[in-house]
Amino acid sequence: MERQFMVSRVSAPTMRQLGDVIPLPAAVRPDSTADFRIPSGVSVSAAPAAAAVADELGVLLRRVTGFAVPVKEEEPENGGFRLRLDESVDEAKSPESYRLDIAADGVTLSAPAAAGLFAGLQTLRQLLPETAGGEVTIPGGRIDDEPRFAYRGTMLDLARHFYEPADIRTFIDTIAQFKINHLHLHLTDDQGWRLEIDGWPRLTEVSGGEGTGIDGQGPGFLTAAEYADLIAYGETRFVTIVPEIDLPGHVNAAQVAYPELTCDGEPVQPRTDAEVGYSSLCAGKEETYAFVEDVIRVVAGLTPGPFLHIGGDEALSTTAEDYRTFMTRVLPMVGRYGKRAIGWHEMAAVELPPTAVPQYWRIEPADDGVARAAAAGHQVIMSPADRSYLDMKYDESSPLGLDWAGLVGVERSYDWDPADRLPGVGEESLLGVEAPLWSETLRSRADVEFMVFPRLLAIAEIGWTPRADRSWPEFRRRLAEFGPRWTAQGVNFHRSGEVDWK
Ligand code: TNX
């Protein structure tokens, strides 16, 4: 890949360098003769299909320049921002690819699809100052960019602690700036059930009620309408929601609501401690499958995205045989309702439908079937806990987080590669990477932000940037710029001592 960094240049104080972007773009060609000073009469032009991205660019430009910045359909003769959808582009190109041309007379952003324009807009946003303050100049040159992996995700655990929809929307706004394009919602667990399911009202009435969060916090669940609103909001940020219903373990909350879901039909007690592995659906009971099929049907019906995550982790009180019986029956249901199943890597112990995606979280490689699944053509999502788990403490002094997978500082989050993690699971087997955030120790959006930022940017860059172009010292330098940006955006990021924050 082509790359040239400028060694020095004379620039206005607000001006950034063309490559100062996270994730680092695939190809950056600075041209110091082509800097664009934004003039007061500037406008944005876009074809109707790109109008939403154009409106957003208009808002950003008004904020940083104070100019009127009209958004129009016709392209100005010169001096403006032009957004172009070029559907004739090579079909092999990712829909998220884009080209950003910055010349002395204007800026042209082109892409084969709206997703690419949105990705390019995030790059452009980082080349602008975050807040208003004088003349704005954008560094000249060309960026040609596309993602390494199609799936770049993070996860919120709503089961251990519920986050209000407004907080989830704010979170989506922040992650989308780094081209994270999937948000996995862990909606059910032993403590609580956080998505309303038509026909099974007690799931949320009882297990989404007061006291169902860790240590008795609570209450909270998403109504079907709130869930639909979140999905629609995600679509405006090109973030696909991936719902998880965790089965056959992690089901105490379902069994509290419906005792017929235990093997003996006896009621179980609500639990809000952080133990795992004690609950299981009953693989030998027909009621189990009636329930599971109903839930899968409803969740699939509420979810336009391609994926439905069925958990499958830590089913420590399900025998291996029962696990196999259960998964072999349930995995095809996901396909019948039109979705592609994702499951934690334990799922790979069974024969998988062709499109199923194991999500690997292990620390040490083990013979758990993931490499076999990859050899059979399955795509894998990499989430090794010792690198990508955002609920691990940064260091001994972290006030929040767990440490069972070790301490995960910012360099540790960055300095690994998903294609080296597991023998037999190389570049071509990877759908992408995800950084999950479990909520046992978290209580608020501020806590979430503290754990996620800056580490998610490491995972975002791993998922997007060509591997050969990544370097920790260089990433660390670019990361420092986000201190003032996050302060301006009100993001409660962790001022890790590994970074010389601006
Ligand atoms: C393991 S890794 C879990 C979760 C916990 C998490 C805490 C995995 C798929 N499951 O149930 O919340 O550790 O770090």
C-alpha cells in the first residue's frame, strides 16, 4: 500500500496532517500545494441518494466554520464540498470504500455506496477541528480507503446492567466515528432479560423489573418499539445491530419468569451475582424448543440486519450431549427465520450450518472445533479476551473491570493481529473483529466510555487498516489528538498513561 508521511509543513494551528486519522486509511497521498481553505460562501452538493450524509457534513461544517453552508443538489463551479455516488465502480470494491480528494478549489468525496460516503465523512470529520475557532484549512491530497474486514464490532451487555436507549444512541454516535459498523447487544443472561418478546410477557415484566441488574440494580428492558428505534438510529450511522439471546446456558432470568423452562418445572430464584455456568435450558423437553423457536422468530422479525447471535457460551451445567442435541436443533431455526447465526466459539463443537459464524474469545488455543469450522469454510469473528475484552482492567489501578483474562492496556489492545491468533484461522477465514464489553462492574454510560475509549480505537484500526501499515508508536501519536476532541464531545475516556494526550 502506498503511504507517504509529511515530515514537516507550515500550517495554520488548526490544520491537521492528511494521515492523522483513526483508523489509518489504506492509502494517503498528501499534497501540500492542494490545501483547501474553507471560504465563507462554501456549500455542500450531493445527489439525492447521498442527501443524508451531505446534511451531516453541512452540520459539521457549520459548527466549525460558523458559515451558512447550504446543502444543494447541483455541484458548484468551484470552492465546495462535492459528494458523489459512483455506482459504476468495480463490483469487487467494498461498499464502505471511498476516495477523498482535497484540492485548493474544493473537496470531492466519492464512493460506490452511501456506506462509503459515510466512512469518508468520518475521515473528513477528523481532518476538521472539533470546535469552532478561526479559519479552517483542510490538508491537501488524496485518500483511497477501504476496510480490511467487513465486520468491525463492539458489544454492550444490557443483561448485567441496562443502558437506556438514549445512552445507546450516544454510544452509537461515538463508535461510528471510528468506522465500527456492528453493535452486538447482549440482551439476556442469568440476571435479566432486556428485550420484550411478544407472547412471553413475563420475560421482561419479571426479569426486566426492579432489582434485576448485578447486585440488585435495575430495572430496564427495551420494548419492541424502542428496539426498532435503535435499529433505525443505527442505520443512520451505518451501524448494524446484532441481537444476542444467550442459549442454552445463561438463562436463569428466563427460568425465573417461566418455571416450565427448567427440567423439573420447579421455580428458581432470581440471581444478581456475577457467577456463570449454573443455569441451562432442558435439552430433553419439548417446551424448551417451543420457547426458543418463538423467541428466535420474534427477534428475527424485529431485526432487519443479517445476524442473530445465539450465545452458546459457558454452558457448564449442560452435558456435552445435551449441548449437541440443543444446538443441532436450534441452529437451523435461525436460518429458517432468515438469519445468519453467530455464536460464541463453544458452538463450534457441533456440526454447524454453512453460514454460521463462531466468535472466538479464548486466551489460549484449544481443540474446540474453530479451526475445523474455518477449514470447512466458516467465517470467524475474533474477540480474544486477553486483547479485545473491554471489561478487563487497563492496569492494577483501574477502578472498574475484571482481570481474569489479564490486564489489557492500550498497547496490548493494539499490538496483536487477528490473523495470527489461532492456527488454521487466517486472514481469509475472518469475518472480522469485535471488542465485547461485559457489564458486571459498570453502572453508567460514563463507566462504559471509560472502559471503551481509547481501547476500541485499537480494535477499530485492527479491523480496518492494512496490517502492514499498523505501528504502535505511530498509532499512539495519532491517538493523542482525541483527548481534546473527546473532552469537547463530553466523552468520559480513560487518560491512559500510555499516551501523551494533547
Ligand atoms: C465471560 S466470554 C463471559 C461472560 C462474562 C465475561 C466477563 C463469554 C462469552 N462469557 O458471561 O460476563 O466473561 O468478562
